[in-house]
Amino acid sequence: MIRKVGLMVAVGIMVGQFVIGAIAPTDSLANGRGFQQGYFYNMSAGGVTHYNVLESGLPESSVGTDKQKFLEFVQTRLLNSSQAGPCPGNGCDYAGASYIIQTMRGGANGWHYNFPAGRGPDVDDWVAKVRNPDIGLRWGYEGGASGTLTSARFRTNGVRDVAQVSGDTSGKTLSFYSISTGKVYYVLRESCANPLGDYPGLPDPAANWRVSGNSTIQVGATPNQAAGRNGTVTAKPGDRINWYHDLTNNGPDNMDKTVSWSIDKTGFSNGWNGISAPAGSNSGTNGSIFVKVYASQGNAYSLYDITQDDVGNTVCERIRWTPQSSSNGATAASGYACASVPYSYTLTPTVATDRSGIVEAPASVNVTPHVTNSGPTKSRSTQWQLTRIDVVSGKTISKPSGGQSAAAQLPCTFFAGTGSVCKILQKGNSVFYPNGSITGDALNAAAEQINDLPVGSKICFAMSVQPVSSGSTNWSHSAPTCLIVAKKPKVQVLGGDLVVGRPTVYNAGKVSQVVTSASYSGTTSKYYGSWSEYAIIPSGNVRGMASGAMYVDGANSSDLCTLSVLTISNDTGSGCQASSVGQYAIGSTAPNIASRFTANSNIAGASVDLNSLASAHVYTATSPNLSISSSQPVVKGKWVVINDPRATVTITSNINYIPANLAGLGDIPQVVIIAKNIIIAPTVTNVDAWLIAAGTGNEGYINTCSSIAAGSPAGITSNTCNQQLTVNGPVLANKLYMYRTAGSGVGAARGDPAEVFNLRADSYLWASYYSSSNGRLPTVSTKDLPPRF
Amino acid sequence: MKRRPSKKAVLITSLVLLALLLAAGGGYYYYTHTKGTKSDQQSTADSDKKINDALALSSEIAQIAQSEGGAAAQKKIDEKISQADTKQKQAELYDLKIATLYSSNDPAAATKALEYAYKIEEIDPTYKSALTIAEMERDANNKTVALKYYELYIARSTSSDGSSLDPTNKAFYEQRIQELKS
């Protein structure tokens, strides 16, 4: 029985609960209470009178859209009323103001069913939400969005409460909405201050914060953030760049969400452009630097070594982040921190040749251009030009020291001068690096040919670059390297042999070389050189000189083995070796000519005119230095001998035998000069005389040009001693200084001699006449010579 | 032989009946003080559905306005108007159009809203439609017209369905009439 009664009670309770749940279809209303249920006491508002939530409504004229006025309007009604107060009077608005405050706070953190104190956390929270910058106030007619769902104050069981009820939503409304999204959070009706509809209440105001970023840059091998600066610095290859990036929360609140950040890069030559690393998402408290990407941390992208590839660029980094603040979702970035790497260089062009100074044409020369970059950066793309300037003999090149010219003045214009011809050998565009490397057009050596050119012609080469430096657009031209076309004077021995190294009564025999040069003519394609008409009998080697007149019209070869047809050589049995032609010494002493002429007269003074000397006399000098001239040709039948081995004789004029018909040996004119040294003035072109230099040691020489000191030929040029000298008569000397520079012209004239020693038959005939007149003609030497055909 | 119940059984039965009476009384008290009367429950059932339908529609329109813009929302409401089977429903949808104009921050909201307000007045004239026109004309500084409709509002609210009109709410607008007349 007891069990039956208990079961009945339980069923009754269950039925009651079911009925209660079934009659509340709007229980899901936003304020957490059911439809028509009091907010604070959760009692029904059904069947009772409904009143304005605030007795006098919420006049637009009282609050407008001013948040502060709205807050004060509502809070004043809360402060000036009480639940127990009379209504009309100070009790009407207590529940309404409380309802507005608590439902505006929303239910995101749970609904607040308590009556708020006039001042305190509940009101503070409500004020903060109303003051949320994202919340806007708007007067309009938005009651239509609430259908008939409104609010009403009511009284039941002795308490006042507010419930959501069905009623009039027309008339003017004050809406609270999100400025950023447009979403409506709360609507109040003007005439009654009734909250309308099923709005959720105001959201929590978002934290208010703003992030600032900073990027600084510092140049130095060691990171030093204190030295970092914003903006752009200047750097050069080899410098290390250090970046420092950070993000700061400038508040005023702690960040309630993270910002995504990354590092932007521009201007790099190593592929960093477009790489946003490092990157991350972080947040920070108010005032904190919550992202630090510092070079001092060794981050790979915070350190960069400037290379030549960066020259001309500006490498930059900055930090970028999103959102830029709690109220702005856009992306922000710090200013770029940059390192400008400007061009900084100076180029110096030079040119070198594998031959220098004097060159006899034709010749080839390798010309090597070079450009030095003194750095510190590579050059811009630079145009360069290797130039050849040919300057005629007698003229000098313009701008011998090189220099600079304006960009419009090209190298050939810069070097232009009278009598010069300019030619571009090579040109191109290149980038020159301080370490000597080059990109672009390579600088190659140029092989240049110097054809037959007159002596004194100058062949110059210059290298030019433009722009010369990072700070100039000028051309820079090297000092030209010039080669001067010279010649190799020749000598010819005619009518007799050339014998060297043979002992004389004055000097012992010695090994003497015969050294002359050969020349090639590009015009005739032949070789030309010094030569002897007959034999060469050298005690030492022969270099260059042909015998048997092999060079008389030029030769196809300069090979001595083919040119030494009458050169007496000491054959070693290995056949002709061009390098060992000669080496045939004559051991017998040369005839003592001076002994054949005994002096019988003196020459007073230091100079004498042969014309003043008597015929058939042998003179001796009274002065150690005697100048001999000949104002008139030596007449028919006149012979004069000057025999003074102690004196140095200088021949100052031509000595010519008179060109006349001779009837007998006695008509042959003849001059014999026997002296310690014999010197010939540069103006003398013909000497018809025997020349016997009888000095010993360093003396006993014949100097063919008195302008040049014997044994010191350094001063010889093509402009000195440049008249051909012919000596007709026997010549014997300890040393023979042939300083004439005549001949050696262009083409076939390349073989023209500077000196000609011609032993004519008149010397033999006169000697025969003289000997016979003096009773005898002894044979002093006999030599078998090879036949010549 | 009829057996008489014992005193103990009678006592227990009496206590059970008392408990049932107390439970029924408590349940009735709870019922009446939390959910109103049974007649109230029945009368609010239709109202609940109407309210829920209206809130669902306004929520849908608000989402369209936020995602696609006010024009799309207005278009959607127009579709609903064309499907409405009563003038009252059409009037309510025009009311929603007015609300949507303002919630979309339409720059021509005031002009268009007044047009819709007159439309409502045309198809379903009530004290509400009169009030809306009165308020809007007052905003437009058309005092004479505003006064006319404020008075119409008062008249309608006292003659027809104005039973729900709060006396103090009525007083709010009577005050406004006096302001316009002065």
C-alpha cells in the first residue's frame, strides 16, 4: 500500500513537469528566461499589466547618439530608484534600468540575474561595453526586425520585474550596432525604453592595442644594435650588414590575439628576395617587445655580406605584420632598413708591348691592353678601345702622357695630331673587378705588323676606357707606348778583303768578331746587310756580314751559310754552322806601312790644308792633334804622306783626287795618312787616302764620325752622322768605329751602306810607282785564296 | 465478517492523502507563479509561433544584409511580400523593410522608409502604422502631417486594439502632440 501511494506521488510530479515544459515554446530567447518570464525573479508576466521599462521612455532629445548621455540617462534612473519605492515615483525605473544594464551586458559570460548596484563591477562592465569603440548608436525605425517581441515592466507578488512579451514595436528606436560588421546587438524603443527583439546584448570590447615595428641596420663585422639606424646606410663589397627587427605592443591593453609577421627583403643578389623567412605569430603584453629578430642572435637572414654582385643595388629588409592593431586588420610594415652599395672605383688603362724602344721595320709586335680597377667595387659596364697611332718621322704624338677627355671625345680624337694616323685595334664593353677579373668582352693581345716605314716613324699604342670612374663619365687614356722605327746602318768593303784580328807591328793579333746586322724589307721581300765584295778573313765569328757581295741586290735569306761564300772559316768537319762561320786567324803580321815613309818635313800648327803641302813629301806633325782639310782636289802627280804615329788626325773636309786623265803612274795623285788615331768629321763624305791608325791599346782607331766620341756611341741618332762616307784607299786600324747612319732606306734602299771602304787599283798602282821610285817593290805576304767565279 | 481497519492503517492512509494534497497544492502554486494561468498559456501559443517566425525571418534578413548587402536583403523581403497571404503579413514585412533600411545604413533610408510607412498605412492601417508615419514626418519637419498622424495614432489606439497600449506610452506621444501644436 505504501508503495502504491509513493508511485502515485512520483507520477503526479512527472506529469506536472511535462505540462510546464510543453507550454514554453520561446524558452530559447536570448536573455535566458522564457517568454513572458520575469528576468530577475523568473515569474510569469502573464495576466498582469505591462508598463514602460523606463517610465518616461528614452527620448532621442535626451541622449541623441552620445554614449555618455545614454549611460548617464540609464544610470541616473538606477541610482534614483529602488525596488521598494512607489510607482509612479522612484520605484518604477529600478527594475527597468537594472534590466537594461544586465541584458545589455549580454550572456556571453552567463546572464546576470542580480540587480546591479548603482556603481560597481556590473555597471563598470556595462559602461565598458557601451564605450566599446566598435559599438555605434543609431536612431531609426528598426522595431520591424523584432516582430512583436518587446519588453515590459510588470508587478507580481509584490515585486517588480521585466519580461520579454509580445507588444508594440513601432515608433522610433535606438540601435546599438557593430561599426565594423554592421551587426545589431541591442535595440531600445524611444517612447518606453523597452528593449526590443531577441538581441544578444553587447559583446565584450576587444582589447585595444596597436603594434609598431622597427627595423634598423648597422654596418660592421660585429653586431652592435646600439649603432643601428633607420633608413639607408652606405656599404661596399666586403662589408657585413646587420639588421635588427622587432615588434612592440604599444597598448594600452595586452594583446588578445597574435599577429603574423615576416621579414621582407629586396635588392639582394643571392636569392633572398621573395623569401619571407623568418616568420612567426606572436603576441605581447602592453609595452613589451614581443618579436625580436636581431643580427646579434645570429639569424641567417639578419646578417649579410656585401659582394660585388650587390654593387649598384640597395639591399633592404623590413618587418611586416598583420593585423596592425586590435581595430585594424590591415597589414603594416616598418620602414625599410637599407644598405646602398654604390659604384666606387677608378680605372687605369695601360698598354704593353713585347718590344720596346726602337724597332726596325718590318716587325711584328704583340700589344697587350690592361685595365686596373683600384676598387673597392667593380666597374659599371665600361667601353674600352685599344688604339694604334702612327706618327710620321719628325713629328711627336699628341698627348704623350695620356690623360682624360670628355665622353664625346673618342680616343682617336684625343690622340689626333699633325702627321698621325689613328686606327682602332680592338674595342668592347666589359666590367672590371678590383681583383683583375673581367666579365664581358675579353681583353686580348693584338698582333700588330710594322711595315716598311721611314726611320723616325713612331708606332704608338694606347688603351682607353670610359667611364673612367664611378664619379666621372670621362674617357681615360693610357700614356701611349711607342716604338720608334730605326735602321741598321750597313758597311760595304769593296775592291779588297776584310781581314780582322791579324797582328800588326803596333798590336798583337786577337780574336775579333765581325758583327753586323741584317734587315728585311717587306716591300721587296728580301734581306739586306753589310757585305764584302771579296773575302772576309776573321779571327773570330762572323755575325750578319756576307762575303762575295752576296747582299749586293738583297738576298732571299739571312742564313750565313748561304751568304758566306768568300768567308774563310775554320771548318770543324760538321759542315757549315751559321753560328760558327769564321774563326780563321792569320798569324803573319800585317805590313809595316809607316816604315816605308820616312818623314822629311814638318807641319807647323794644328791644322793643315793638303793643298798647301808640297808633293812628294813625307810630313810629320808638330801638334798631337792635327786637323787636315783639302781645299782643292789633290792634283795630278801629287802625292803627300803624313806620317806621325803620335798624333791624332781629324779629317775635316773631303779629300778628293782630281778627276783627270793620267798619262802614267807618276800622274796618280795619292794621300797617305798615318797617325795614332784618325777621326773623320760628319760632313766628310769622301776620303781619297790611305788611312793607317797606328795607336795601341784603346787607341789606333778610326772614327768615321767625329760627332760621336770613339767607343761611346750612345748619342747616335738617325739625324746625326747621316751622310754616307766613302774611303778610297787601304784602311788599317786597331779599332774601327763606324758611326755613320746613312743608307738603310725603305724597300730596295734597305741595303744602302753608311760607310764604303773601297780599295781601288790606283792605290796598288801608286804603291808600285812609289816602290819602284824608291828602288824596290817587296812582297810582304802571299796568301792563296779560293778561286772566285 | 467485515474487518475494521486498524488505527495504524488509518493513520498511514491519512498521512499519504495529506502528502498528496500538499504536493498538489505546491505544484499548483509553482505552476501559477512561473508559467501563468492555463488560459494564458493557450493564448500565448499562437503568439509564440508568430514571434519565433518573425525573429527567424529577421535573423535571416540580417544575415543577408551583412553578407550580401542591404539591396539583397530588400529583395528577399520583397519575395516574402509577394508570397504573403494576408495584408497583415504584408504590413509586417514592410515594417521589416524599414528596419532593414536603417540596419543597412542605407543613405536613403529616411525617404524610402516613409514610402514604406505609407504603404503599410495603405494596406493595413493600424495605430502602429499611424505612429510610424507621425514619427517619420516629424523627423522630416512636416509638423502638420505629423500632428495628423499622431492624433490618428491616439484615436486608433483607444478605439481598437489599443488595450495593450501603456498609458505612460500613450502619454509620451500626447506630450509630443502638445509640442507640435505649440
